[in-house]
Amino acid sequence: MEPRDASPRKTRGDARAKRRQGPRKASPKGMENAALYYLQRFASSAENLRRVLMRRVERSARAHDTDREEGAAWVDEIVARFVRAGLVDDRAYAEGKAGSLHRRGASLRRIRAELAAKGVDRDTAEQAIEFLTEREMDADLIAAARLARRRRLGPFRAGEQRAERRERDLAALARAGFGYDIARRVIDAEDEDALTDALDPPED
């Protein structure tokens, strides 16, 4: 007789037991496997991957009294090797991240902030912004129109609500990093059709 498959209850119990055991002890092979697993799920800059791995080093140091400096050296070696192998490419990551954020309605100011938060250096971030603006001549206008559509602002509101909430809608675009002129052009557009060019191609 073939053994039965593990029940969902047992599987969940095993997972809880592993969590109770605490973080694993850091090792070069374990850190490399963790890095590969992370990159299978997420795009990453070199610095962001370093931060992810260093959190594992820190957890291991607290739980197992492992050497933080030794762990940091492993992390630096892994990240450098992955960069050489092309598994991590800051320029490609920055361009992809900038494009994704822009399609969702992020301003250039917000994109710069997001790239910086992910550890992308200023020069690489500016190259990604330049790459984006070469393809989208009115990048901020396009992004503001997309954000207005997503959040039903300005011309995307029902008729009676539009005038009542104009100032609130302008403030929403300002908080998102758009200048007043861009915000006004979008919020005061006559109707949705007036923003057709900015909304083409459609967002993801």
C-alpha cells in the first residue's frame, strides 16, 4: 500500500513547527539559496538584495550568535557574483521599475524616490528616468492622467461631484508628486476624451 499524502492540517502544523524553531543559522550555501529564491520571485537591485540577505544575517546573529562581519562578507561576495553573472542588473531593474510605476500613475518625483528606496544610485536612476522620458515626452502628464483615471478624479468623476471636489482632487495629485500645472491640466480637462492621448496606451 502506498503511503497517504500528508493532510493539509499536518502540512500547516509542520510549517508552524518550523516557524517556532526560529531563523536558520546563516551559511554561505544557505545565503546563496535564499538569494536565488528571492530573485525567482522579485526583481531587485544589488543594494536591495544585499539588504534582504543582511536581514537574514542579523536574524541568525541574534538567534545563533553567528558572526555578523563574516555574514556580511558572504553577502558581499554573493551579490558581487550575481552582478557579474547578470542575475542582478541595476540598470535593467531601474528601467523596469520606472516603467511599471509610470504605468500605474507615478510621477517622476515619486519614481525617483522609489528607486532610491530600493537602493538604486542616483546616476542609474536618472538614466532610467531619461530612458522613460525619451519614450514618453509628456511623462508626468501621462502618469497624472492615469492616476486620475485609477482614482476617479477630475473628469473621471460623476458630474455633480466634480466641481465640489476639484480642490481635493488637485491636492491628491500634488501629494502624488505632480506640479500644479500638470494637476490643473488633468483635473480641469473638459472630459475623459480630452485626455485620450495621455491615456494611450492604456495602463496595465
